[in-house]
Amino acid sequence: MFEGILIAGFGGQGVLSTGQLLAYAGMMEDKHVAWIPSYGPEMRGGTANCGITISDQPISSPVVSEPTVLIAMNRPSLEKFEPAVVPGGLILVNSSLINIKTKRTDVRTVYMPANDLAEELGNSKVANNIILGALLELTGVVSADAVLESLKKVLPPKRHNLIPVNAEALEKGRELACKFKEKKSS
């Protein structure tokens, strides 16, 4: 098993924390992991992305230059990183903020209105975890239980009150991914 995951968006969208959740979850499951953040100097609103590698074998390079999965939280990220995804890869698109379709026909693409769904859950900051839930369902890269446990490490103790809504977001994403899988198999 090997996944090179690139998560990209604006600062403040949970891009880096989503990567941390995946990395911690992978470590909890005794997998080899690497997490490399990249962001601009702005506190919020600047560009942010991170590469996460999760494998059952040692990782030769932590750089994710040819992702097997792209999570695009905004349009500039989709436009910039879509060409890098390997053929047969997966692109998860936050269709709340991205009003274009992918150009690639050699990858699987799932459009999820993550921001809209997060608003329905009552917290706009969990959009990243809706998409993360879909990633877990579609790839099985790590378990949802490990991600939930990782929330306790990634969120500071004063934010542990947000774990239930984050758990709801993960489940919502998993449910939507199940519908996508059902549609593809019929």
C-alpha cells in the first residue's frame, strides 16, 4: 500500500491539520508516514498545501511530486496541481468553492460541496474533514477510528469540544463517498 496525498487550499481551510491527522493516524496504525507542509507568509487566506505519504514500506522520498490523491479545497489549487496527479489517481474537489470541472479523464474525480455541508453541520471549519471522510472511504489509507483518535493530538485541548462535530463531518464525507461508489458500480 502506498498513497502520496497532496492537500491544497487557502490558509485557514484546515489543509495542514488534515495532513497532520492523516500522518498521526498512519503512525497509530504502524505505517510509514511523511508530512511536509508548505505555506505562504499570510496567517489566513494565503496559499497552503502539504504532502503526506503513507505506506506499508519505507518511504524513499517524502516529497509528493506525483500524488495518487489530490484534495483541492479551492480553484487555484485544482488548476495548479491537477496535472501532477498520476493516471488512475483520485481528485477530491471542494465544489462549494470550485466552479469548474477537472480536465483529466484518466483519474477518478469526486465533487463534494464541503463548505455547504459543513455549514449544515453548524461549523464551517469542518469542511476539510468532510473531504477527509470521503478520502478514507474511497482509499482505506487509514481507518476512521485512527483519525478520530488523532484529533486529540492535532486539536489543542481547549478545542477538544470540537471533536464531536469533526466526527460528524468525517461520517458525512464517508456517507457521500459511499453514494459515489454505488453510482460508479451501477
